[in-house]
Amino acid sequence: MKINEHTKLKGWLVASAAVCLSGVLAMSQAATHEQLLRPAPPLHTQLVTAVEGPSNFHRLGIVFGSSAMGRTDIWGPTPESYEGPPVDFTNSETIARPAVLGGVDIYRLSCEACHKADGNGAPPEIPAVIGPVQATSALLMESRMKERGHPITAVFARELASGSKKDLLDRLKNGGQMMPAFGYLTPGETHALTGYLDTLAGVPGNGKLSHVTEPAARVGELLVKGTCHICHDATGAWPGPQELLEGSIPPIAGFTTKKALPEFIWKVRHGAPVVMGSLQLQYRGRMPVFDYLSDDEVASTYLYLMNYPPGRMAGWKGAGYCQRPSKNVGF
């Protein structure tokens, strides 16, 4: 009997899932059978692309210990107190399914690491988003100018607000001197994000918040590009213990080869010690803890990196980034 196209596609999907799972098995014998037999992530789509190029730190020549970018100021446990993920630690069965994201989720994945949960940032290095967002409201502009003794007409207030809205969207798309560009956000994601920013800034009459349905890989992509890529180059050599002690930051490309999925989730959400120096001693990690992320979001990041390996930008050698060590030592 002739095999139809549907049957062929089904067989290809099963084969792709098997390749993905076999890679995870090779990385860690400690991971349980149940943890490995997760649904395969969605196949490649034009929406999702690999992360590439230097980190924002590398681009700007910024030293981790001297910047507030990408910092939660929550640190992992000391080597003496570290216990690691429990033996029965498992992540949700939903990690490879489409996710419904609101603006608050996109903000958390893409913006919170620098601008903080309340949107106030860390001035003067990282300005608050509240003021620029409030400037997009004609009602707030008219009211504030009146309070200051310089009343303006409603028409002029709308013109000012429209200009501020354009400036905000341009900054989001193209970035700025310090801020990376978020031009990879879709119109739907941008609309959901700006709607949430209105709520965060107390803009009146911002209406019903919108949501977008995303493939799991897209969730991982937003987190990698919006948070991980602040500090980590996309590619490069994985630093040795002495290089780590001297301040090297490992590349994103090595994440899935250095840790199995459960350990990766635990590292991001709870922290883990790292071996550094010529004596190969354990230190508290210098990587902040991102406890505001969910297990599923971090797991989606892992699967995204497995299916969309980080790439190099044309003309960039990706040799890795070394900087002076920080007091909070360790990756």
C-alpha cells in the first residue's frame, strides 16, 4: 500500500524526536528515564532563529562586576550548603507545547534582568522605563503640564504623546547606546509588551491586555536573547578553571553540553557552585539567580539551544570574553 504524505511526516517527526532525546541521554547518565522522554520541541520555524554574536557586555566592553545589567542581586548557595536538584526532580510535561504569553511574560523574559520588576531600572546606568512610557499618554501629558502651570491643548498633548510613542518603539526595535536591540520581536509581541508597560507605568485607559501564542522554542529564544545574551557571548571556547577565576564568561553554545537539563534548570533558578582556579576549588557562582523564571521557561531555553545551536556573526571570531574578576566569583 502506498504511504501517504501524512504518514511520511509522522515518521520524520518521530525520528527527529529520537535524535533530540539521544543527545540528552549522552550528556548525562544521571538524568532519569522519565525526564528524558519528554515531547520533542516544535520543528524549526521562520519565527525562531539562533542567537549569535557577542554579548552586550562584550559589545560595550563592560565588566560584569561594575554593571547592573543582567543582575538580580540574588546569589546561589555556597559550596558548603549546595545540595543540587533532588533525585526525583522533574520538569513539566508542557515544556514542548505552545505557550500563551502576556506582556508581563515578555517583559520578564526580555526586560526584567536590567529594568527590574517595577520598571525602575538601576539609575544612572539603567534608566527607568516608567517616565518614557508615561510620556506616550496624551492624558498624562496634558495633566502634568497643567499641574506645572504650563497648560497645553489636547491636540498638542496628542502630538507630544505620538512622538514619544514613536521614540519608544524605535528604541525597542533598534536599541540605544547601552540597550541592545529587540528588533526580533514580532508586532504581536511588541503590542503585548507595550500594553503591559502601560499598566506598569500607570497609564490611564490602556485597555485590555493582549496575549500571543508561541511555540516552546520561541519562549526559550526570548529568554536567551533578552537575558542570557546580556553577559554571555553566543559562541566561543569554554573557559578553563583558571580562566573562570580570572573573569571569563562561558559562551551560550556550551550550556547544553556542560549540564543536563535538570542541572541546567537548577543552576538558573537556584544557583550552583563552580570549580575555578589552578587548584580547582569550588566557589559560589557569580551568575545571579533568576528565581522569577519558571522551570518550564528555563527548560524551553535548553530545548531551544539544542534545536537552534548558537551561531557566529559574520566577521566575528567569537573568541570568548574575559574580564576582571568580580568579588562575587564564579560562573
